[in-house]
Amino acid sequence: SPIPAMSMVSYAAGARYLSLIGGNCLSFYDWYCDLPPSSPQTWGEQTDVPESADWYNS
């Protein structure tokens, strides 16, 4: 698929390639680049991936 890490095989291939060229996967957000601008600086932490049980915890 064109989206990196859409499947486990795609993620594994991308992570392997990244490690071969000397990079490293730090987090989900580094892969997708979907944090809003200055979010870690403003809130002091990165957001968590939503879970299916979040409706219950809210």
C-alpha cells in the first residue's frame, strides 16, 4: 500500500530499510508525521493513539 506501516509487512520492510541506512524508528508519530505543529512543545508530551475503550474511559 502507498501508506507506510499500513500493514505489518509494510512496517517491517520500512523499519528494516530504515535500520539498514542507519536510521531508527522512534515512534508512531515519526513514521506518519501527524502531530500538529508545536504540539510536544505546547503540551509537554505526544498524544497517544486512540483505543477502542476510550469511550468508556471518558
